[in-house]
Amino acid sequence: MYWSISTLPFPEYVELGFHSLSGLLWTLLFLFLWHCYRIGSDLPVPGHGGKLKSNSRRSMISRSGVCIGTKCSARSKLSRSDQIAPFISMETAKDEEQGQGYLTPVLSHSLFPAQASAEAKKLYAALQEYAKRYSWVGMGRIHKGLREQVRLNDLSTIQKPHLFFLPDVPSVPFFPRDAHRHDIEVLESNYPAILAEFQAVYQRGIDHKSGWTSLGAKSQAVFPLYSAGVSVAENCRSCPSTYRTLLSLRTFINSNSLGSAGFWLLGPGATLTSSYGPTNTRLRCHLGLQTPALCELVVGGEPQCWSEGHCLLLDDSFLHTISHKGLPESGPRVILNVDLWHPNVAAAERQALDFMFTPDL
């Protein structure tokens, strides 16, 4: 049997000409673009508590309208300040409570707490200068921390850094080795060379001329290799292997005043009173060199003991106490202290903190 397309039961509108079909496609495209415009115009404007942008009927109802039956008498009540506010805004109070805003752009003209200390204002000015040179992107947590430092200083808590607190950073008194596995393995593998260099400088005598710094009358002394982010050249030349080990670490803080490294001594019978460190953006790594019995470190209420040739990783922004209750003949407790970046501080934040805490040369 012979079949023809004309015998198929197509409706008449299928047999459209090219111009009619083209017009239909352009009409559908226009309707789609108009739909996208209406949807986009009803998105909330950041910084306006969820207020809508468009003047559509739906937007007006959601703002302040009162509808009765099918008639709506709503009218837009946007104030002049709502209409001219910029699209990029400061973090809202709700965002701050939820710990958001790490990648949120921050405007440099926001108000800073008037009761802030002179040091906090100095850091805030340094942050503004950094953002002017580079960018505000990634500075949300630092900006938030500077504003909240005043409130933090008034609280009674187990973690209270006295200089700068970076919010939304997970922390515990003692960190596992995996937090800085590479650097810990480098330090522990160089333990024999580090111990030999300490013994050499210790035998020269503990006095200022030999590079030592005595801290009070509690049998505490420090042989600094880095002090407030600056290398102590003479001491580094006395300990070349230890110095090279420090430079091989990936997260060693050696570019700002928050970082230090050196040999720490604590004599028998000494106890250091409870204190807080300056910031929670760093971790202190203690490599045990000489660890007599009855030496203890308590951080955030958790006690730990040092072990020769092994590292302890701790957050000294928690309340901490150090004691050496051994006999006089047991000798001093000796560790190599190295300040490392907290693993949850991003690269952009580290660069900004290096700029804000530039060491005094």
C-alpha cells in the first residue's frame, strides 16, 4: 500500500512557515528572559535583613502588604537609605552569630568599637592598610575578631588570648601529631643534633654574654634562636643544625612578632603561674630534650608530660601552667619551643597577620 505524509492526521498548525516558526522561538526566548529577570529582581539584598529588591506585587506583599480576598492594598515602604545602600555590605549580626563571612567582602569604613584598646585600634588600622594594598577577600574572620576582642577580654573563660583572637577556629588544648605531621617528624628526626647543640651552649654558662635570657627568679632561662619573628644571628650561628631544621619546617612562624623558637630551661622546684598566650592563631611545639621526673604541663585543665625526643603540640591561648617538682639533683627541664601556624588559619589570613604583626627590626 502506498503511504503519503498528507494522509497523517497532523493538526494544521504544524505546517508553519519558516518565518512563523522563527517568530514563535523568539517569543519563547523573550518570555524566558523576562521570567529570569523577575526571579532575579526578587532576590534579597545583603545587609538589609532579607528585604526584597523588586517592586513586584509579590515583593510588596512579602514586605508590608495586607491582602483581603483577591485584592491587595500593599505599598512599598522602602526608606531612602534602603534604596541607595550598596550591594556589598558588612556582615550582619545573624551572620556573625552563625560564624559566617570568611570569604565575605568587608567594607573598610565600618564602625570600630570605641572602647577598644590602643593595641586593637593599631591592629585594625594595619588591617585596613593591608586591604587597601591587596584585598578584603578572606579577611572576614580577622575583621570580626578585632571587633570582638573587647568583649572577649571581659569574659572569664578557659581560652582567652590577650592580644588577638581569631573566631570560628576549632581548637583543643592539645593537638594530635597529624595536625603538623611533617614538621613534627622533621624535629624528632633531628633530635640528636639539636640536643648536642643545646649541650654545647649550656656548658658555656647561662649568662647574657653567652646569649641567654633569664626570666625572673624562678630558675627559668631562654636561649632564643628567633625572638618575636626576628632571628638572633649570634645564637643561630652557635646552633647551625637547629637553625637549618627550623628553616625546613613548613609552618614555622618566622615572619611576624607572634612567632619564636629557642631552648627553654626550667629549674627544679619552679612553677610558672597560670597565664594565657597572645593568640589562638598559632600552636606551640615542644620537643623534649631533657625531661626529668615530676615535670608537668597543664593546658586547659588537661595534664601532660614531656618525653625526650618527642613533640607535644599545644594551644597556649588556653589557660596553662608549667611546673618542675623534681629534686635539685634531677637537673633542669629543657625543651626546644617552636611556634607553628594553627592548621585552620588560611593562607590569606596568614599573609594578613604577617603584615599586621610585622616584627620591629
